[in-house]
Amino acid sequence: MTVTENKLAIIELMHAYILSIDSHDNQLFADHFTEDGVYQSPWGTAIGKTAIIGTIDYWHSSGITDGKRHFVGSILIKQLQDSEALVESSYWVASAKETPSIVATGFYEDILRKENGQWKIANRKQTVDPSFKMNS
């Protein structure tokens, strides 16, 4: 793949990941991670696809994602090698159930790795901006 093709594939991964949250397809969400992927969030750390599926399933079943739309913001590919990349991106979450409003904003720091020729998230560290309230 050329540099441009790799960058496009990475940008598509970032968008597909964020859309998978709202699809409530937990397997699709986990498929954006490597087999040994790590997801660090303010609510805990999940290691491996089974744990990542459990995490997203818990979020959906707890209601934290109900009536929300998730969006990826700016994406910066800081380093790009043949099979590994460092990526930073912002995100925001909107209420889509009642009056549209911004519920949360935050930041991702990612290590991406190619697995079977596809870019996947090997390690994602999520931060949430201080304005987020759990009952939003």
C-alpha cells in the first residue's frame, strides 16, 4: 500500500469504529481491534476481543449509549510505518433522543497495527473531557 492508501485506510477505520458504537453490533465494534487489542477508558481496561465485546455490551446494556450519536473529530496520523501507526483523534457524543445537544467530548490516543493486511486498533487510550456527566 502507498502512504496515501494507508492513510485513507486508517481514516476509514476511525470512522467505521465510531459508527459501530451506534450500530450496537458488539462483534463489529470488537473487530476494529487486533486479537490482543487493548482498550483503556475512564471506566476500565479491556484486553483482547472477548473483553472488548464484554465492555461494549455492558455500555449498551447499562444505557450509557441510549439515544446517543458518536462522531469522530480531527484525526492526526503522527507516525506511519509499514505495519504500525500512531494516531490521535478527537470525538464527540450528541444526544439524539430529545433535544440535540453535545453530551461529551474527548480524545483518543491509538497505536494501530496491520493484522492480516488490515489496519486495526492495537491499543486505544480514551480520555473524556471534564464537562462529561455520567447522567447525560
